[in-house]
Amino acid sequence: MTGTPDWRARKRDETHQRIYETGMRLFAERGYDRVSVGDIAREAKVSVPTFYAHYQNKEHIVMQMPSQDEIDGILAAQPTDVPLAERIRSGILAWIAHYTPEERQQLLERWRIVVASPTLRNQAASFERATAGLISDALKADAQPGSSPVAMDVVVTASLSAYTQIILRWAEADGRLSLEQVAEDVLGALREL
């Protein structure tokens, strides 16, 4: 039937969600560092290879990377006639604004786990660098002739570090502060440097 996802896609999505929910529950109950991939697979009633077919590792349950298409879409919607730092700042604010209330709640739950785990706090930097690489790649396509790739990389890296600080500070405050207000505070501090 047209418009109806086939049963394999539905089953895959259900398994993916079950693994996610199981991992999040176990991390909340035991702490991230005390949960193994085997624990998650067993509780989710899947094999370890099935876990790895859905998630690269347990970190990816908690820290999720945006896709290149998502990054390209956010950047394409930002004005190109402003300084690069302003374009990325606008992109960060647009990214934050795109979260639905349910997605914000899930983001908060995931980053509460990051805040509580020294391992994940350190791993956040590698996710930050990987995302910065995706953004830099997207920006290279429309870079102005003569623009400095070093300057672009510095601006992107600093901006992504600010984004990580936004989410961490928001989670540390347990979501009591508005995500937008935390973003304005952090991005304002970056702008003053």
C-alpha cells in the first residue's frame, strides 16, 4: 500500500527505539559508566550485533550527531551577507528553536546523563569536533574567494564549543533555565571576546 512503511522498516524503527529507551533507563538507574552494551542488548532483548546495527556504541544513544543534511538545511536558511560568526550564531539559535517540547525533554534527559558522567563529558569534545567538521565542510562549498580556511575553522570550532557549553549549562541547571536564555548568555559571552 502506498504511504505505509513496510513491516521491515517499522520493525527496525521499533527495535531502534526499544534499544534507545532501554539504554536511557539503564543509564538513569545505574549511571552511564556502569552499563555495558551487553546489558543494554540483554534488557532490550536483542543481540549485541543487533545493538551495533543500530548504534555505533553506547555513547551514540546519549550524544546524537546531526546529519549533514540537517546541518546543510540550517546553514542554508541563514543569511550569507553577515560575518561568519553571526551566521553560525544564527544557525545555533535556529537549531535550538527547531526542538519540539518532546525533543527538548529527551535532550535534557540525555544531557543529564552527560553531566553525571566524566567519561561522557570528555566524549562530548569528540562529538563537538565531528560536528564542527561537518559544518566546516558545508561552509567550504560557499566560501568567498580569498577567505581564510583557518579563520573559518577557528570560528566554527569556537561556536561549537559554545553550543556544547549551552547544552551542558542547561542540563546542569536541570532545565530550570530557558534553553534560549542559556544560549543568549553563552553566545553573548563568546561575542564579547
